[in-house]
Amino acid sequence: RQGVPQKPYTFLDEKARGRFGVIRECKENATGKHFMAKIIPYEHESKQSILQEYEILKSLHHERIMALHEAYITPRYLVLISENCLGKEILYSLIDRFRYSEDDVVNYIIQILQGQEIGR
């Protein structure tokens, strides 16, 4: 959508900050549902490359992949509104354990390969 995402959403706490953008919790005003918003600033020259993430997310539909709810583009920002995934990032979850059995590793590899298949 074109336009300002502040009208249908109330932006809440910042959850993370990365190299390419900021993640903030947001609430859909019409329903009260909570989502996550990834706010990505861009320059006009980089608009097409920044839209690639949007194109990828809108094409993915799987129970194990975060679903894109909607997206907004403004003259300076791409705002991706996604389902609110609770819990830690996968890397931090993997670090928490000291040892893994072969079965654990096989299970993780299968999940990664399934995720790659979905993305094709």
C-alpha cells in the first residue's frame, strides 16, 4: 500500500535494531491485534533493491515461516507488517544448549532444507 502506516497501526516498543532497519511492535487499531513492523529506510536510488525483501515475503506461505500481514511504502520507508512471532531468535536458542545429539542435528538440517525448498 501507498500511504502512512500510522493511521491503521499504533507503533509500540522497539524490539530490535539492525543494519537495515528497526523492528517495532505495533497494534492494528481496527482489531487490536499485535504485529511486528520492520521499518526500512531507503534512498530513491535503492528502492528496487529494498523491495526485493517485500517480494520474497509476500510469496512465502508456510506454517514455519513468518507471514507478511501487509506492507506500506512511503517516499522514505518500506514498512513490513508481519505476524508477531514470540520467543527468541533461532541463533540464541541454539546457543543456549551445550550439546546436541545426532538426531537433534539431523532434525535442524531437515528444517533448514525444507525452508530452502519453500523459498524456491
